[in-house]
Amino acid sequence: IAALNLVLDFDFIEQGAEHGAPRYMEWYAAFGLMVTLVWLYLEILRLLAKLQSRD
């Protein structure tokens, strides 16, 4: 799900740039992208922990 959110964030940024969104929307896009990257990082760590505990 986090990887799909990453695609959606990039699409949001691209559409904002194409349609000339106001500058304050850059912060929303950057914050959303940052949250998604942290979420993806945590999910990868959780997956690695599960794989390590399986052995």
C-alpha cells in the first residue's frame, strides 16, 4: 500500500505542476511525499525483521 501511495504522491505533484497550483500546495505535496517515504521505510524494516525472526 505504501508503494502505491508513492505513485499517487508523484502523480499529485505532477498534476499540480501542470495545472499551475499555488505555491502553498508545494508544502502539502512535499509533506505527503515525506510521510509516504517514512511509511515505506518502516514497512521495509518490519518485513526485514519478520524475515530475520523466521530463521
